[in-house]
Amino acid sequence: DNIEEPIGIDELTGFTDISKRQIERLFKRYLGLSPAQYYKNIRLDYGRNLIVETDLSVNEISFACGFNSRTNFSKCYKQRFGESPSPFIGAARRR
């Protein structure tokens, strides 16, 4: 529900009776990632879906995924998927 406006770990702990440190331990233990990394991956997966399924620009997609700039989104996207998002923009239009 908070893809466009990401929430921080401190806000997340406000919804539970679990401490910040315990949440971090549980994420690392069961998912192998920090909560921030896991959340960023969700946002990037959503962005990849938008790239494939819509005709939105990289700018529009980056903001829809809660990134503050196209550059930051593109850098994180490339780290996660090993490729730039730009070649895939408009894929929905080409189908």
C-alpha cells in the first residue's frame, strides 16, 4: 500500500509490538535481507511490472515506485536486474 510513499522502519515498528532491531533480525534470518533492501526490491519489482505492462516513462515509473529521481531508480534497477530500464520502456505499446 505504500509503494509511492515509502515508510521507514521506525514507522513500521509502530504497527507491531516488535522492536526495530528484532524486525531487522527476523528479516535477515528468514529473507536474507534488511527490511530496507526487501522493501526496495518490492518497489523495483513493481517498477519492472510497470515498464512491461504500461506506456509510462521512466520518470513516471520512478515516482510511482517511490524513488525521488529517475537516476536513482535507474541505478537501483540496474543493480537488481543487471540491465537499464530504458530499453524496455514502451514494451506494452510494441506488443
